[in-house]
Amino acid sequence: MKPCVFCDKEKSAERTFYESENFFAMPTIGQISDGGHSLVIPKYHAACLGEMGLDMVKEFDQVKAEVQSAVEREYGKSVAFEHGIIGQSVPHAHLQILPSNTDIFSTLQHRYPFYKKLDSLEQLREIYQNRRVYLYYENQQREMFVFYMDATPQYLRLVAAQEMGRTPRGDWKAWRSDPDCAKIDDLLVEETVERLGRLLKK
Ligand SMILES: [Zn+2]
């Protein structure tokens, strides 16, 4: 079987701007913001962040905090989200960190009335074990929420892009199908590697 895109190290080597023992970070293809839109990904194959072992959660928490503070230094306030195992473009855990002043919590709450506020990321693991399906969202104040519902592919991207007034960038495949937009996106990715790499590379 072919490894998934995030397990294929060669595919991400050029874009990786940060690495720890078990995680790496790189800009996402399909930048909603003008650069800085990043992914934190386990190096080993995990279906979603909720599947990570407790020892991994600690390391992930540190990596996440480092990447978030670098993103915020370069690009301003940010939100973070993950689809769990539902509607993933790649079936391998990846947290998206998106520079944004817009909090999409009320939209999510309206659509998904059943949610839980988390005290720590360790709770995400329990939720995954008990319920499997979740949407994870973290606002600019780093308050963490889990919504208990199914979702369509790219749902959180689409909502975030719409509320940021950047609807065309929500669906990354559609946006990149225009060669001019793909060119802009490539430049934003390249610039993100440079700016965040400068702050984070050891
Ligand atoms: Zn994988």
C-alpha cells in the first residue's frame, strides 16, 4: 500500500519549517490567510489527534504552542482546528493553525448545539475513545471546544474562509484549479516556510 501523503516524508520535506521528535509543521497547500496557515502533524500515522497516546499529547501540546506563538508573532492572532476522522482531506491527524481575527465559535455552536469545552488536550483522547467522531476548534484565546457531529469535507475551512471574507479560498482544490490562484498560493507557502522557519529552526 502507498503511504498516505503525510507519511510520505519526501512530499513534505521541502515545506517543513519545524520538527520535533514525533511531529513536524508546514504551511498548508491552500492558504486561507495571506501566509502563516500551518499544519502540525505527527510523523507516525495516527487517524486523528484524538488517537494519540498520552505521551504524545504532551509533546504535541509543546509543539503546538511553539508554532502558534511563531504564527502569531509573524501573522497576528490565530485559531486552530481539526476534523477528527470526519471529512479529512488526508486521513492522517493534522491540526490547522490559521491566522485569523474571526472567531467562528458562534457559527459552529449554531450548527452543532452539542459541544464540550475542554480543559486539556488529553480530554480529546477520551472523547475519541468514547465517541470517535468530533470536530475540534480552538479560538484566539486558546479556549478549546469539541463539537459532537459529523461534517462534510473541508467544513471548518469553508466556514473560516467565509467568515474571513475569503470564501473562494475555502475549497482549496477549487481555488488551486485556477493557475493564477495556485501561483499566489505557492508564493504564500514559500514565504511562510521562510518566515516561520527563521523563528523556529534549530
Ligand atoms: Zn499517514
